[in-house]
Amino acid sequence: MNDESIEFEEIEGEMELVPPEIYAANLIGWAVERHASDLFISDLENSVQVAIRRLGKVEHVRRLARNYGHKLQGHLRVLAGADAGETIRPTDGRGVITTPESEVIDIRLSAIPTMYGQDITIRLFDPISGSLSIDQLGFEDVEFDEINALLHQKAGLILVAGPVASGKSSTLYASLDSLNDGTRKIHTLEDPIEHSIAGVMQTQVNLKAGLDFAELLTTVLRHSPDVIMVGEIRDERTAATAVRAGASGQLVLATIHAKTAVEAIYSMLHYGTHPQFLASSLIGVINQRLVKKLCGECKSPLDLGEIEVPERIRPRLDDTAPQVYQSTGCEGCFGDGFESLICVPEIVTINDEISAALAQQVPVNELEQVIRSKGSLSLGETLSSRIYRGVTTPYEANALVSDPHLADLLSRMRSAIDGTS
Ligand SMILES: [Zn+2]
């Protein structure tokens, strides 16, 4: 084993031989190469476990001897500026680490005491994924055009919805990137600031200092912004201020925790925003998920028999014959069968009819119907189109949303696989 390259597979409970700082740099470089989003270094009863989160799932990497694991934890805490001596209270910090390939990686570390010691979680900010442009997130052309049309409106509120880890901040950063051409004054309010963007005024929420989203948003409005990005709407004051800003000449981008576009709209109403004000401010909702994209090298076609593609999805197939694939696994995709996570959206552009229904605060089902009648695809429909185009599998799509057509595709997929084995 040399200092420059460490093999992270195999070996349990081995006494590591390299200094912890070299081990740390190698481990983080290795994790980033695999597009891991988090690294975990956790005390167990007799050892310290190293694991990563990759493509959304936790993978165990190896166990370290306790003593060595503690040195590694201590080194990472010092790097992140999180007091290495403070083991009673939770602590956090951030910093950068340089990998053996000379890549500089931003890390955010959080440590919490546990029964056997501590659990350290490190968010890894992949330098590549943070600087993706909007056409690299996995949107289809028609979706890309619709999102672009929303972003290039002069004013209004755009909500980006989805549960935790649905890629909302990648979409926001990519959106800002496309607006950041030097002709607009752009402010962001974030918690945490994940990536720095040249030319953009980025402000960190600081609850200890009493600076929450609502407080900062009110202040930022006095700074003559053209575009404001609000990390998350999670209270009444932020919701009201964001709506007001959108209605009075600013373009406001904000994330909100919701499962569908309609639910995002109703969350805003639950935060006490007036339906008519919201209707006059809101210009669009992008509800999204991250789905695993099949590896182009090894995906294999499945014969599902005669497929009746729903009418609404057909235009998305551009005359190509629908073909469903399953994952296999090859060297290029580390045996996973998948190569990355991509965005799948439900996009709702608010037109006069939707706006009128919203202003009257019609029931949820009715609003949903108005939105669908304007041709906007639900998340289930968008996922179906991705399956027919061979981008992902029925199995992955069903893990994200419940939809009768997707469920049917999954049961056909299972029968097809049983039939061939
Ligand atoms: Zn592959």
C-alpha cells in the first residue's frame, strides 16, 4: 500500500498503517469519485464504521480499529473547524479537503454523541454536481423549455417542491446559474450555503443570531434585487414575504416541502397566504424527484408484450417505439446497473384558468383537474415516459410515487423476468 492510493474494499478491523490525514484525503477522494453524497464515520461497540450514501442508499465501506477511527474522526473535525475536544454536545463545522487527485472538496461536518462515542456525518459537495447547468440535470427538451420560460419571466414566485433529497437545491443553483449573466442583481438566502456562485450575493441563515429566512428576506428586499432565492419556505412570515416580493416586481425562487405541485400550492395557503395574492404572484411550480438513470453500457431490453402507451404520454416519445429496460451491472457503473441520479419533474405553469381556480380556493381535486386538463403531466406520467424511453426502470419509478400505470408496468416487468429465468 502506498500513500497515494488506498483500496477501500475488503479488510475488516485492520489496524491502518497510513497517517489519518492521508487516509482522510483518500477516503473523501474515493467517495467523491463514486458521487457519494455523504460519508459516515460512526463509533460501534468495538470498532469505528465507515459508510457512504450513494445513489440514495447507505453502503458500508469498512470497519476501522477503534483507536485509528478516533484519530480519523479527530482529524476531520479539526479540518472542519468543529472543536475536536467537544464530545458532549453536538457540533458542526465546514471546511475543504484536497484529494490525492488535487480536487478541492467542500465538506460540512456534523458530530453527535452516541452510546459508543460519536456519529460523524460529512456532507460532500461534489464540485461537479454543484455547478451543473439546467440542461444537465436530466430534464427532457420540452421540460427544459418550460422551466426556462418560467425562469425568464421578469417577476413572480416559482416554487420548487419535493421531499428531502429530491434535488431541489441542484435545480435552484442551476436556475440561478442561467440567470446570472451580469444583467441581474441576484440574492440568495440559504441554510446552508452549499456552493459559492461568483457574482451572486449569498447570505447564510443564522438562527442563533435571530436571522431566519423571513427576517433576511425582508432586509434583502431593500437591496433592490432582481432575483431572490429563498432556501426554504417553512413558516408564515417567509411565505407572505415571498408572495409579496413575487407580486411586486421580483423573481423569487423558493423550495417548499411537498409531494405534488397542488400540495405545494395548498401548503402556501396553509401558511396563511391569501388565495388572491398567491394567485397574482405564483407563476409556476416544479415538483421533482431524483430517479436512478440506467447505465447506458449495460442496460438490457425487456419484452413486456403489447404496450398500450397512455395518450397523454405519447407526445413525449417523439415517434420512437416504447422500450422498457432492466438494469444489469458492469465495470463502468461499479456493478450497480445505474450511472447517476437525474431529475424528473412535474411542471405546472400557472395560466389564467389555474390562477382563477386558485384565487377562488377550489377544492384540491378540482385544482388538480384544472392543472391536468391544461396538459401538464403528473409525476407518475413523467416517470412512465422515462421508462418507455429506457432512462429508468418500473422498479425505480414505483419506489418514488404510487401510480396505477406504473404499478401495472412493474407487475409486467416481474412476469417478464420470471418468464425468462
Ligand atoms: Zn453498467
